[in-house]
Amino acid sequence: MFWENKVVLITGGTGSFGKMFIKVMLRDFHPKKLIVFSRDELKQHEMQTSGYDDPSLRFFIGDVRDSSRLNRAMNEVDVVIHAAALKQVPACEYNPIEAIMTNVMGARNVIDAALDTEVERVIGLSTDKAVNPVNLYGATKLVAEKLFVQANSYSGEKPTRFSCVRYGNVVGSRGSVIPLFAQQRNNGSVTVTDARMTRFWIDLEQGVKFVINCIEKMNGGEVFIPKIPSMNIMDLVEAVAPKCKIKFIGIRPGEKLHETLVSEDESWHTVELDEMYVIEPLHAWWNAKNWSNGGKLPEGFRYSSNTNIEKLSVGELRKLAK
């Protein structure tokens, strides 16, 4: 198996994705060593005392803004998952330099450390908000994607390869709308920005398994997009807070009515597989045969939450949100 005898490091390892990633890796893949890299000592302590105590686990305090600390952490590491980010849209708008330092410069530091220590594979987590961004968070993740793709040029004959995964909202992740609605439900009223709004949704474990699958298959340079369902915000309210009053507050700064995972401008160099889309890089080093088994997309194709043919039902979301 691919993961046998691998040393794996995940930045932002105490977050929602990181904790689920560690859980799945320990349960199903059993790598030689798993390194949780994050800056919050309390969250690391809480992880350790809540059952994350496998002998293969290492807890490494550090910040992706600190390049020397990343270099130390990646010594003899084989695979890196870069999940650390500032992702709350309002916080990024209010603290733009902080968002840039973590999401852009942090991505650069991860790339430099991986190149210097000759990590084999590095995958970065991105978001649908990186496509035609209208807020700073999306803009920083777009830059991070570009950095990761282009980093393959610097690798040359070295073994290090970089790719990205891009997907939509994660059911139940910290800071998402589902926990907010669940909290507001206790007061009998929920706030909705716009009744027309749609979003892509993915289950946390599904997202983790998709990332693991992409790490195993990546050539370096791809942006991977899973085929996932969409849902209208009013159906989401019906699933989470069905008997509550609704207060419409208007679209907030930096929000869109609908999100896109593959834009029209990207579709002509994107291939389709059964379970995902793969955006191929436009660089001379890319081997066009890498995804020759994928089908080309029709002209003008756009993978957006409002036109997505796969819909998430009220009942399905209730099951996922439990």
C-alpha cells in the first residue's frame, strides 16, 4: 500500500479537517508516523486527551508563517497536507494582512520547506471561493493554488510534487452555517442572507477520503474537484431548523449568490472522471498523457452550485448533520 512506512504531516492538524484526517489515517491506512502541526497548544492538548493517543502520533507546535519551524517539522517527512488557513470571510476582510500572511505567505513557506527537505508529495486544500473571488479569503486561496501549481517548476529533478484539492462547504465544520442555524434554532429564529442562495456541500469524512485518494493519484500540478451535491439555503433551513421564523438580512460583503468549482475559463483544460474533475496545469513541464483517460468537457462548461444536477435533499442533509 502507498501509505505503509510513510511519514505524514498535516498543517492545521487540530482543525475540523485535520482531526478527521488523523482519525481516518489511523483507522484505515496506518502510516509509520503522523505529525500534527499547529499553533494552538490547547487544541493539541485537547486532541491528545480526547483519544488521539496512537503511538504513531506526534504533536508539533508551530505556525506556517515560521519557515524555519516548518523546515524542522518536515525533516524526513514523505507527505504533507496543507490545511492551515484563516478561512472566516469577515475576519479576513477586517484583517487583510493577517489573511495574506497565513494563507499566501504560509503557503509559500510550506512550499519552500517541502522543496528543501525533499518531501515526496504535497497537497493544498482550497475552496470554491478561489474561483472568480469576490472576497479576500477567496483571493488568498487563489494565490495559494497558483503557488502550489507553479512550485512543480522549482522541483525539477527532485522528487517533490505539489497539487491542490478544491471543494465546497463542509457539513458541520467549525464556523459553517449549519452549526449557526443549530444554535439559532434554540431561539426560534434563524438569519438568512438571500432565499436564492445555493452552495456545494461535502461531508467531512468524504472530503478527507477524497484528499487521500488524490494524494495517491497525483502527478503534480493538478487541481482536483470532487463531484458533490448542491443545496438551496431554504432547503438547508428546512433540514436544520424547520419550524423557525426566518429573518432575511441581505447578502453580506464578500458573498456570492452561487459558488463555482470549475469556471468556464478553466473548463477547456479540465478533464472529467467518474468521481471528479481534474484541472490540468498550463505549463511546459506538464505531461499531457497524465490524465488521458479523462473526458474533455463541452465548450462553455461551468460547474456551479445553481446549475449542478446533483442536489442534496433535506433528508440527506439531516443524516449528514447528525
